[in-house]
Amino acid sequence: MEVREAEKGTGMTEAEAKEYLVKSRSNLILGTVDANGNPNVAPVWYYFDPQTEKIYVYTYRKAAKASNIRARDVVYFDVDDDRFPYRGVRGRGRAEEVSDKAVALEILGKILARYIKPGNPFNSMYIGGLEKGAIMVVGLTPAYLTTWDVGKGSPEQVRAYGDALLPWEREDQKT
């Protein structure tokens, strides 16, 4: 998998990018394009499989992003931290519906396990939606990843950047 640095000296290695995607609980921001060439950007829950290097998301079949993916399989995505020191992964890839229902159910279970407590009624609601055909699971195959980790800068750079931020943005300044 090709991994690029967003800014020289602050990028992640491939192993770090994979670990970040596995461990991050942030939403994935998914970008698709509609028939008129307009962007559609939506937050979605995701699961990253480090063995296959695929990112999986789910959506309602009637959602604009689902229609856009069926018509044009190129997508853009971003997963990043909103707290300092900022880090994240973004990229471009191809999207394809997971057509095997058993595989889609297994992957949906993995997505839900990252965000919803076990036994919560939302789990069965989403699984039922997939079983009834209202929900689809989509696999994203990244063409590349662009990464950043502000914490990798020199101590002086990190301190200067951190000192420039408003207090509510700084994790270490929470009261």
C-alpha cells in the first residue's frame, strides 16, 4: 500500500497508518460524487482489515452516497483526530458493495462492535436492516494513503504549534 506524508517529517509509516486505522474510534468521512459532479461528504462508522488493507463502511441502500458509489466507484476518505496533537489518514480508493450476505453480516458486526455496546438494540436494528436489504456494506480499496502526525515534529515545532492553539483545543489544557 502506498503511504504518503502530508507534510515532510510528520507522516506515518505504513505500519503506523494501519495501526491508526485499527485503533481510531473517529468516524470516517466518506466523499462521493453525484451525477452532476457535486461532492457528497458524510460521516460513517468503519472497520479496517489490516490483512486485506480494505476499509469497510455501511450505509442505507437509499442514501445518496450509496447511489453515488453504484454509479461511480471512486471515493475519498478521511479519518483524523480533532484533538492536539493532530494526526490522521486520508486517501482515495475504489468502492464496491460486499455482495455475499454472510460476509456482509460478519463485516457489519465488526463495524458495529467498534462503536456500539454489546447487546444494545441498535445492533439488531442495523443487522436486521442488512438482512432485509435496506443496508449495504461497502469495501473501500485504497489507492494510496496520505498521513500526518503533528506529534512527530521536533519538540520545538510541536510546542510552538500547541502554544498557538486556543485552550479548548488542547487536550493537556482541559480543566
